[in-house]
Amino acid sequence: MRSRKLPDDEKMARKAGVASFVGTTVEWYDFYLYGTASALVFAPLFFSNVSPAIGVLLSFATFWVGFLARPVGGIVFGHLGDRVGRKHALIVTLLLMGAATCGIGLLPTYGQIGVTAPILLTLLRALQGVAVGGEWGGAVLIATEHARKDRGVLFGAFAQQGSPTGQILATLSFLLVTQLPHGDLHAWGWRLPFLASAVLVVVGLIIRLRIEETPAMAAVKAGNKAARVPVLEVLRNHIGTVLLAVCAASIAFTAGYFKNTFALSWATNEVGFTKDTFLSVVLIATLTQFAVQPFGAIIAHRWGIRRTATVLLLAELPLLPLMFWLISTGDYWLAVVGMVLATLPHVMFYALLAGLLAQAFPAPVRYTAISLAYGLAGTLLGGTAPVLGQALLTGFGTITPVVVYAMITVLLSLAGTHALLAVSRRRARDAEHEAATPSTATSGH
């Protein structure tokens, strides 16, 4: 039997989905790599002049710098993506991320050049933040704008799937190098995962150069509808929607970084797990994310975003405290169970988040708007999670305040999602009304 030949637009939609997935995998590999290194090796390498606890805190502070830079990347590349095209912006973000990550792999340490080392580390982390701040929104739009309107949530999941894949690769790479003798790991082994980024960037570029511009962006340019300064248009007319999107995205950041960065440091420094042991716990949870995450978009496509998001976020409320308690036992398999259970709801919610945000904004400013919202969520909530978690743990001497804060961000996500859906429905009705008005007038002649 001959296979059914796909229409050209569906072929391009699938190709765009793959390009979105591969590109975000590379970007997130680089970004997560830094988080893993900041929990495991950066404190003694770049902050050896202070106590170990303060060194970890400073290491997490440089981790946060990447999030501070993300809104800048969202504005810069959002402007490029909304004015010139999604494809051009995504090529530049990939090159910038690769250069910054390889640069980190080549950095001298504090013991070699003194205080210049952490300064350069911070600057390169900021460049990583700028790159990923422009990457996510463009990758989402490459996938969703090539898809049929009713399949936007499904195709948005392609971009989201790059996150667990990048995390798996980052965790595996450090799991491998932590098998080296301690002296070799700190002398040169930690550099290898960063330098390996160059290979991944080349693969991502080859794939991205083969995709076409999205139909939505082509229509914006053909109709001369591009905003002159997209960020000003967003701030003038869509800032309320951006803030709701920030709230909706909160759990996507806090849960991930509480699990994969803060918990990694807490478990190895306070609970008693070895580095490679708890890295394997993180890896199992991330493999679970990779397998389960797409089902969030599939279920939302069938049940609707509102019902799916509500069920998933309510399920996360008891599972996050359970995760921290099970890790605190020091038992390997209980820690695995806790991490896996807490992973399930929030990653399925993450799968539908791209489609949720993309449908909330009009095409001429969509790249800038969703990038700004996602970047602000990362800055205010994601990047602060390890720093705030470590500060709460150090200040109170117990994990309880960390658990309470994590649960608050779940409720914030639930409220933001419901409000954002209401705004999206109203915008869709207004757009339908505006489209219908000219046709009614014409038919009267």
C-alpha cells in the first residue's frame, strides 16, 4: 500500500516542529549545563575565596544573571523576529548561545586569574540569558504558526520538548565527567560538556537553515502590518496580558529549578547524597519528563486547556512537599519516587504552556510579547528559585519555608492561567468581530 502523500504545508509544519525541537534542545542543553555546574563545581572553581556555603550562594547568583538577561534577549530578538522574521532571529540566537557556552568552557578559574574569572563567568552567563531569551519565543512560533490553528497547542509542544532533552544531555554529560578523579574533574573535566556545545550548534544550524518563514509572519510583512517598535506596542496595549502570562508560567520555572538545581545542591551538601548519585535521580526524573510531557498537550487538545491545566496544577500542590520530604530521608529510591511524582503534573502543564501564551497575542507583536512574558517569568521566579531556596534554607535551617514558597508559585500559575484564558477568548471574539465588519459592509453594496 502506498503511503498518503502529505500536503506541502503539512510537510513544512512537521519540518518546522523538528527544527523547533532540535534548536531548543541545543539552547536548553547549554542553559541547563550552567545550572548543573553551578550546583556542583563552580563554587570551588570561581568562588574559592569564600566559605563553601557562600560559594554555592554566589554560584547560584551568577546562575540567576542568565535569567536577568532573558527579558533583554526577548526584546532584542523579539524586535528582530517581529520586524524581519522568526527564522533570522533563531539563527542568531543559536550562534550566540554556542559562542557563550564554549567561552565558559575555556575560562580560566579564580585560582588562575583572580576576581576577573567570576566577572567573565557572569558576563558569559548573561550572554546565555540573552540568547535563550530570544530563542524560546521564536521556536514556539516557528512550530505553532506553521501548524493549523486547531493544532497550535500540539505543535507548541515540539518547542517545549527541547527542555527535557537538553536537561537529559546536560545531566548525562556531567554524570560522565563526575566519574573522573576529583582533581581531574576540577582541573579540566568540567570543561568538556561546555565545549561539546559547538557540535550541537552546528547540527541545529543545518536544520534551521532549511525551514521557511511562518505563514503568519509572511502575512504580517505582506500586509505591511509589522509594528515599528514591537516592545512599545506591547507595553502600550498588552502589558496586562504579559503580566498574566508571567503568572501562568511561574510553576514551569520554579518547579524545574527547585528540583534540578536547588535540590541537587541541597541533597549533596545537606542530606548526604553523593554528586553522581543524585545526578542519576535528576536524570531519571528528566527521562520521565521527556516521556510524559507531550501528553499534556495531547490531553489539552482533547479536553481543553482550562480543564487540563486546573487538574495538573492542583495535583502538583501535594506532590512538591512530598518530593522534598522523600529526598530528606536520604534513601535513593524514595528520592527517585519523590522526584518522578512531582515531575509529572508540572511538565505536562509546561507542554501546553507554549500554545497558551502564543494564542494570547496578535501576530505583529507575538514574538516580542511571549518572549518578554517568558523572560520575565524566568527572571522573577525561575532564576530566583535556587538563590531564594538556598537563602531560606540557610536563614531558617529547615526546608519548610522552601516548600511553602514552591506551593505559592503553583497557586500563582493556576490563577494566571485562568485569567489569561479569559483574555485570549475576548481577544479572539474581538478579532472575529473586526474581520466580519468589512465583509458585512461590502455585502450591502
